[in-house]
Amino acid sequence: MRNLKYSYFSVLDHYPESNYPGHRRTVGEFYEQLLDQSTLAEELGYDTFFIAEHHFHEYGACPNPAVLLAAVARQTKRIKLGTAVTVLPLRDPRVVAEDYAMLDQISGGRVMMGVGSGYLKHEFEGFGVKIETKRFAFDEALAVIEALWNGQRVTHKSEHFELKDVPLNILPRQKHVPTFVASLRPEVAYYVGKAGQNIMTVPYATIDRFEQIADMITEYKRGVAESTSTGGGDALVALHTFVGETDAQVREHAAEAFDLYVRTRSYAKSQTYDDIIKSGVSLFGSVDTVVEKLVKLREMGVNHVLMLQNFGGMAPELVKQSMTRIAREVMPIVNKRLSELA
């Protein structure tokens, strides 16, 4: 069985002291910690460094991932640079295509493009975009971006965008930039697969049990099997992650941070650390606990795990400890187990 890919992920959920007494980390300090963690992630062999895009609220402190990932590109050489996700209905597709073509050139061809239609009402209101039209705007924007990246001169007119014979003056370095479409529901996952796209999902927000991840992947793979496209097939699953010496130690370090993270999410189900441990929809636990779950994910058809390791204002020293334990203890055991199952 083919090995898993393991990546780092942060939503950049920020907790300004004015609203969260005791949280003294400034935005600038947060960025510096993330840059430090990107270097460590490369040293440890993580596949991709993923960050999210959010606007107008401390829900997330990165309104333009291309800017922060450009900084990551200048201090790393190998690790890929990912968005999870770029919210296409909120941006002009010409600007998105230009930004990430530049990033792909600056980084030597390391961009991994996660895209989604968005879900936060305050972001759509802030940009003056009707949330009811997001699905159509997303589909159009993605088609425009892919055409521009392919070097085409694009003419397109709709209620969302208008382009008249527009070319890019800078193309990505990669001939085909890997693209992942965000999905939270099995019925949508089927259509992502049928469209020949790779999929990215964050299951804790919608499912009740770890085993239900298989339902999402099964529907996605069914769509891929019925697709006339030669693309697609990669299934990326994002899970909150902290690995310690024991399950009890993980609770000590991660429970408060996870509870704060979920409490400040505008869309997630109301749940606590105890809830997520009961449902199993996380990678919290000892090395043995997390190894077993990663092997099960691979058996479900997941081939890329996006580890949400920096959340809830967690101390950077703890984040780095967990990152290191995953790379040095968890990954080798999982890879060995998977090779034995081949």
C-alpha cells in the first residue's frame, strides 16, 4: 500500500488580547512563529506547508496566503506551499491567477492550490458578494484561472466576472499546478471526483464518527471512477493533531486549545475535547494511538493527511514538539506498516 503524505496546516486563528485576556501574541509574532515552523516542517520531511485564507475577523489572520507563502518560499527549498483554501468567489480570478503564478515562480514550482467557495457570512458581506451565488462564481473563477494558467487569452462574461481577451504575463513554473477542491459532504465529494478534481475535506465540522470519513472518500472515488477526465484521485483530509508521550499528556497540552478553537469557529458543531476524543475525528493521542488511526485512514483511501497542528493559541514550543514526534516516531512506523500491507 502506497505511503501517506503528511502536511502541516494552520488556520492562523488569532486571539487578540483585547478580546481574549491573557493571549498576548501579536499578529507579527504569530507570523514569525509560523515562519519558524515552516522551516522545521521542511527539516522534518513534511510534504506541504498549508495555510488558510480569512478576512475581517480574528477567525483567521491571513487575508492573502500568497504573501505569507512567498516569505516561506524564501527561507525553504523543498517543502510545497499550499492554500487551504483560497476562497474564489471573493476574489477577481485574474488576481488569483497572477498571485499564485508569481508564487510558483518564486518558489521554484512548489504551489499546491486548495480552492473553495467559502462559507462565512461576514466575509461575503465585507466584499459585497452575495453568498447565494457562491457556487456559480466558484465554478466560473476556477475555469478562468485554469485557462489563464494554461497560457490562454481568456474572454468571459457573466454576472460575476468579465474578461476581454485577457492573457497572463507571468505563467506558473509548473505545467499543471496541483489543485484541490474543498468539500464537506459526501454528495458533493462525488461531483468533485466526477469533475476530475482532487479533494480536500475537514471532517470534524460535519461528521459524527471517525469511520464516516470512509463515506466521503467512497463517494469521491465513485465519482473519479465515473469521470471522463484523467485528473483527480488525490484525497486530502485535515484533522486536528497533537501527539504526545501518552494520551493523558495530550489532553493536558491540547484540550484547552482545542476547546477555544472550536468555541470561536463560526460554523463548526459545538463540541469539546472530550467530544472529539469520543468521535475519534482527530489525531490526538500517543504515538501508538495516532499510528493506528493513520493506517486506518490510508485503508479508507486517504492518501494525504493535512495535520492541523497550530490552533487555539497553543504555545509554539508545544507545536514544535508534536511536529517533531510525528516526523521522527509516527511517520516511520506508519510507513513500515503500510509497506507490509502492500
